[in-house]
Amino acid sequence: MRVLLLAMLLAPASAAAAARIYDIKDYGATGRKSGDARPAIQHALDAAGAAGGGTVYLPPGEYTSGTLHLRSHVRLLIDSGATLYASLDGKAFDKAALLYGEGVDNITIEGRGTVDGQASYVWQDNGSFDDALIRENMLLAAALAKAQGKPLMRSFPAGFEKETMYPHLILLLRCKDVRIAGLSFVRSRSWTINPYACERLTIDGVYIQSSLKEAVWADGIDPDGCKDVHISNSTIETGDDAIVLWSSNIYGPPLPCENITVTNCRLSSASSALKFCDGNMNCIRHVTVDNTVIRDSNRGIAFMLYDGGYVSDVVLSNLTIECRRHDWFWWGDGDPFHFEIKRRSEVDGQPHPGQPPAGSIRNVLIRNVVAHGQGTSTIHGHPDSYLDGVSLDNIKLFLSNDPDSPLQKTVDALQVRWARNLKLRDVEVIWDKPAAAKWRSALRVEDARDLELDGFRGRPAAVGASAVAFKNVDGATVRDSNALPGTDLFLEIAGAMSRGIRLIGNDLGAAKTPYRVGAGAKDDAVAQ
């Protein structure tokens, strides 16, 4: 004891302050859910901050609070058996968050306890609510509902029409050196963890959960314009997107979101498990995702650019992906991969004066993936902005049918359009049972330049279809690929712009017809 006391006396003042414990019960917290713990917790945070640092401790118990303002050099420790609830009283929030930090440094939010947003949802008639990105699904679902004499129902947050604030569980603006670890974050009423313009952010070993059936707008982790973000060893299962990378102007100027790593996680989402967000106004770059499992998701990996930004230098590796269609009001179609570049006016059909040109996606490598899905994986650029340098390497893609879904519209397993310098290496497509009558080609490529198709394995799903379909493909090498038993036609070449297509070292003996040139293509489209 004397040695410890002497060490504390000789330690620098800042170290002694950091070692101090601020138990919120010493500041008046009762540990009963019915009480208002906000004053006690905030006083403890303020005292620790004023002293230069320390640990604010939430012992086992239940604590209800509105907005808590975090302080620099302060560790918030929520112990096992402790639950911090977001108040259901909107007046308790002066910011759109339960835990809020702006311009604070060296903060930690950790423990083995729980942070609970207490979100609830109601099912009601969709009415006039419209979302351009799900309009096709909405029309299909509405037609079925009408045929059954029922209204078109969907989930909304309780109080959607009158509520003005849906607090995040954590909102951090312009913070540095942040660690979030060990906690369970459940039932958030908005995006669970949302940092903007933060640097050196580590999220490790957390559990994030919201209803996969109902929790609209309850994303998991949404870094916006952040640098040096590390997400690891976490389980995220959310009604909305699990992890979303942003570069938007919600809280300030759009900043690069860069130097991002995601490792050893399990992601599940009724929307997209991992999304490079549609609201990208600047850029998302230098991103790696590795050793991660995606299960029970409406969409696996999504690259969506609608606001002129760009995505570059991305490596996604060693993944397993399992997708299925969720309800009609979620973005996605049970599709493992989704690339889409559009201008905002092309999405919603509304004029957007001064909108930027189409954004761009370049230098993306996806490798070592086993993926199961129900919808077409689309890899689409834009007529004004071709995808550039996208590579798929060692991909095994299974496609299954959901005969009971009114949303079934899948035709091809994998579609590519508006791409250059595209490499597909060791890609295999497997049609699972039950089959769908609409299914046709394993791979369809249109409006592409400089394509390498190396080691492809697949067959057509229907008589009269081809395993691989090219239309307006300028410069392609098909090498070391295999036609599987039951293949009538391996490669169909169409379009007046198709030319310079070379077939090298392929085993197409199982196909009745190895390739066919037709539908507007020139006879010399295949180079000899």
C-alpha cells in the first residue's frame, strides 16, 4: 500500500488525475431506471474533465439520461450489469445524441455494460411516403397487397409523424484519439455510432443490435469524413445498414473518409452490411475489410455514388456473404455485390440545379469470397464515368430463388456495365435450387473496355441462353475458362461495338456451341 501511495505522490499530476475514479453514485445517481441520472453523470464528467482526466464509473444498475457531453481525457466506464438508457423525453436532449462529444480529445467509452436507445416501431399504411431507391419494390409489393385486398404496410419509428429528434447513441464531431470498446449498443433510434471529422478512432469488441425486421434508420457505425478508423472484433446486426462510410456535409464541409480498416467482424443488415455511401460528396479511399462474415443481409457490399464523390483504393478480402430478401421497404434485393454510379437527378427524377458530374469508382479489389444470394449482383458504372480497375478474384457465387417473394426479378447472376480495365479471375457461378424461370446467364457484360475473364466457370440457367453474354465489349481476353455440362452456348457476343475479343486456352468442350457472334456484332469481333 505504501509503495502504491508513494507512486501516486511521485506521479505527474496528469497521471494522478487520469487514475481517479468518479463514481456517479457519489454524485447522486440512484441506479433506478425511473430516476433522471443525467445531472449526476454530467457532474461526474465535468469534474473529471476539470481535473485533467479520470474515469467516470457507472456501477451495476439502471440509469436513464438525456444528452451527456463528453470531456477530454475522460474515460466513461459502464460496468457489467449497468445499463444506460436514452430517455424517452425529447426535452432531455440538447443534441441529437445520448453521448455527445465535440472537439474533445483522448476519450474512451468502454466496459461490459449496455447502452440502450429504447427504440420502438409501429406498422402502418405506407400512405404517400416515397423513396426513389425502393420504388420498384414498392410497386411490386403494392400490387400484391391490392390483389389481396390489404393496405401496403411498413415499419416506422414510433411517433414518426410528430417526433423531431431521433438521438444517436454516440455522436462525435471533430474528436481525436477515441476508443469505444466492449459495450453492447442496442435499440438505437437513429444511427448508433456516428463520428464526423474524427481522427484515430478505434471501435473494438462491441455488439450493436437493432431489429432486423423493423429498425429503419438505425444504422450501426457511420464514420463521416474520418481518418484512421479501425473497427474490429465486433458483431453488428441492424435493421438498417451495418457499417456505412460517408463523406457528406451533414455536420460541416464534406471531408475525405480515409485510412479505414474493418477486421474480424460479423455483420447482418436488413439493408446493406457494408456500404460506401450514396451521400459521398468528396471521397472514400484507402479502405481494407478482411476476415469478416456477412449473414442474413438484404445486400452484402454496396458502392453507391449519387453526389459526385469518388471511391478509390479499396481491398475487400476473405469474406463469406449470405444474402436474402428482407421486406420490400429496405434497399437491396438479396444481392451480394452492388456497384452503382448515378447523378442525384437520375435517382429521384427531380431537378437538382448545380449538381456535380457523376462520381467515380476506381482501384477496387474483391478477393477470396464465398457468396450466397437471391438477387443479381450488379457492377455498374455510369455512361459518363466508367468503373476503372475493378477486380474480382477467387469468387464463388451461389444464386438461389425465393419463389414466395413478390420481389423476384433476377435474370442474371452477375451483371457488369460501363467498366474499363475489369478483371474477373477464378469466378465461379453456381445456380442453386429451386430454379427461377427468369434466370438466364451466369455473367453478362455490357459497354466494357479492356476486360480480362480468366478461369471463369459457369453455365446458363435456361435453354437458349449463354453462360457468358457480351454486348458492346471492346477488347477482352477470355482465358482458361470452362464450360460446364449442360451448356448449350458458352459465349454470346452482341453489339456493334464488340471487337478484339480473344479466346485463349479455354476448355469449352462441354458446350454444344463454344461461342456465337450475332445480334449486331461484326463477324470479326472475335480476334483470331
